Amino acid sequence: MKGGKAYFASDFHLGLAAGTDPHEREKRVIAWLERVSSDAETIWLLGDVFDFWWEYRKVVPKGFTRFLGRLSSLTDNGIEVHIFTGNHDMWMKGYLSGECGVTVHHEPLVAEIGGAIFYLAHGEGLGSRRIGGRLLFGIFRSRIARILFSAVHPRWGVAIGHAWSKSSRLAKHVSLPFMGENEEDLIRHTRKVAAGGCHARYFIYGHRHLPMTFDEEGRKMIILGDWFSCRESYAVFDGNDLELVTVQ
């Protein structure tokens, strides 16, 4: 690659009190960001970076100061940092881009990285046959729902968000094992996107909380895993090869 490697990670769920200590997890994430900054050209964080994130007009969630400071340091030093919204932190507006210099993506993205074409997305709802889940996700993203929730005082709004988020994650703390290629939503979605004319060589997702690689017909799909089932789980592209790295 021109200036270094591309790194991909997701599902830090910063602030989540289940599974591992949230402060210790944040320190691990920061240490990883510092380590990869030595040879990174771009860093891509594919959603659910925060376990809950809501930006009021003049209020942002408490905490994460060390992480946000590290993001700012990376971008100040010329490293591109991209963050995708996930189903836990979809309500990002302009704070992270304005204060930390990152680029925020709200939809799946096709991008050229190091001469290769990538399809990048968090993964929530993609390829899903569950109508109820897609409907709920649509409601959460709707303008009316955002206006109504913004009217709630931050003291209560953030508390509600954390309570819902914690309950949701605790209920699904153990990821489902691999269900077979015809039952995995993201494999179905990858096949659909490729059949629709997308010529990406690499497809990378978060959300599933199961680190895995799936190769098919010249395409490589990677699900990044999370940072409370694993100590570290990320992918790295050096311009030639894309590798999934997990540390238990």
C-alpha cells in the first residue's frame, strides 16, 4: 500500500459492563490503536464502537475521553479513521467528525483500499429474514423517533439507552455458533450484493460477534468478532493479503 496498512475492527461496545470490565476493555482498545498506528494508513471501525451513543444538541455521553483522545491523536498525525454506525451507536451526528477528525458512515460503503475493492458495513439487518428486527431497526433510525427521544432530558435519555443496551447484550452475550452458509445472514447478503454487480474482492462486517472468514468464488468475507469474547479481534490488509487476527 502507498503509506501503510489498513486495519479493521468492530464491536468494542465501550461502556458495556457485561463480560469484561469496561475500563480494562477501553485500555486494550487504546493500546491496540497505539500499536497499529506505527504502520497504519487507515483504520476502519465497523460499528458498535460504543454500547450506547446519543448526541443531543449540546450534550454527548459521559466517558470515553481516553478513546476519543486517541482518535484525535491518530487523525492529527495524518491517519485516516473511519467509523460506521452500528445498531448500538447509530445516533451519531457531527461530534466525532468535528472534534476528533474521523469520517462517519451511516450506510454500507464500497471503497478502494490499497488497490483492492472492499465492501464494508456493520451488518445489522443485512440479509436478515426477520421482519420484526428490520422493522425495529427502521423505527430506531426514523426522524420522528430521534426527535421524540431528543426531547427526553439527557439524565433520563442516556440512562434509558444504557439500560436497553445492557439488557440486549446480556441476553445475547454468547454468540450463536456458525449456522451453515445458507443460514448466515451476512453470507446471504454478500452473495446478493455480488450478484447485483458489486465487484468487491473483500467483504468485511461487524455485528455478528463471531470472528470468521468465508471464501467463495474469488471473494473473501470476514466477520470481525468483538472485544469482550476475545481480547483482540481485527483484520489487517497490507496491499496483498487480508488477514483476520484474534487473541483469546
